[in-house]
Amino acid sequence: ADPWYSGEFQACYEDIVEGCEGFWKKVKME
């Protein structure tokens, strides 16, 4: 398995998703 997809990439992707969700929640609250 390519570590880019199975390892670091997955963790990075999850951080990005969480960041986007937090950003949109903040935008909607304002």
C-alpha cells in the first residue's frame, strides 16, 4: 500500500475535513 494514501494522507485529509466543518460552522453562526 502507498503510504501517501494509507498513512499520512489519511490523517491530513481528516484534519482538513474537520477544519472545513469548523470554518463553516463559524461562518453560519456569524
